[in-house]
Amino acid sequence: MLETDWIALLITFFGTMFLIGELLVNMRGIFAVLGLGFITVFFSSYLAVDMFIIMMFVYFLGLTLMIIDGKLINDGTLATIGAAAMITAVGFSAPTWTAGLYSVIGVIAGGFAALVFLKVFKRRNMWNKMALNDQMTSEMGYNSMNETYQKLLGKTGTARTDMRPSGTIEIEGEDYSAVSNGQWIYKDQPVTVAFVDGTKIMVKKVHD
């Protein structure tokens, strides 16, 4: 049993920060080992063996859902469910509501703190699909391409794939990668180009 409730905040904070950090940046497993150590200490301090296994499973199931979202789905839905699972696991494992609150705050704060690693270490490629991050500049020789994309502004086309939020659209017989403005757009729905930044295209649904 942890001596004071606030220590749960620190343990879940560092555990989640390192585990999420391992997903975001390539640290060759170092962050994963550190995070696993902190989370193991947290659950083992509060739970008997049977519940320890269950709650560890729920916690890492949530982490797995984030990985699946980053590698395959790319719409944030599974990542959100995964985060909820992680929060639930630590919250229900604590013996008091105070310790549970500290634990939940630690998970949330640790998840946000892990974003700092993106500014220091090399980003993993699996998250690049979440958004169209590559913007081709004139210095790289993409002036003509940028001009072509700028001409798409205001034009109407069709979604070739489901957009949650990224996908493919067709305008005047040509296919383009695009993102929606936060909307879920389904295949074959009409869309209009609302914003263009370099080679990044943002579309919105055409309402009847």
C-alpha cells in the first residue's frame, strides 16, 4: 500500500508518460521498461494477485487500442476508448476516492506530458497518417503543385473513401488526399474544398 494518496499521482504520471512516450517516439524500449515498472508498482501496491492481473490487462488493453488506432484506423476513436480504459483501470484500482482521483489525474497529465517527447526525440512513423503533416514548400521546388492545389479552393468533388478524418477525394477526375474539418464524411458523399495550405486540402460536406 502506498503511504500517501498523492504518490499515486506521481506513479501513474510517470508510468503513463513513459508508455505513451514509447508509442510516440522511438526510444528502443527504454521508455516502455520505465513505464511498465511504474505501472506495475502502482497496481501491485493496491491489488491482490487476481485483480492485479485483471487491471493490468485493462490498462494495457487501452494502450493496445491506441497502437491499433495509430497503425490502422487513424481516426482517434480507438485511441479515445483506450484512454478511457486506462483511466478506468487506475481509478477503480485505488482503495479510496482520493487516491483514485490522483491516479486518474496522473494518467491524463502523463498522457499530455508525453507530447513533449515529440520535440526532443525522433517521432515514430505510425502517427503520420493521423494528419497530413508534410507541406511542400517553394524552396523544395513544388511551386506548380501548390498552384494546382490552390485552384481547388471552393471546388466540389466526391469522397472516394470514408474520411475519419483523412481520406481520398475526387475532383474533376483527379484523386487527392484530404482531411475533413472534424466531420465524418462517408464514401460517395459530395464535398467542397474549404481550405488549402500548400498541398494540404481540407474539405467539408455539401449539405442538401
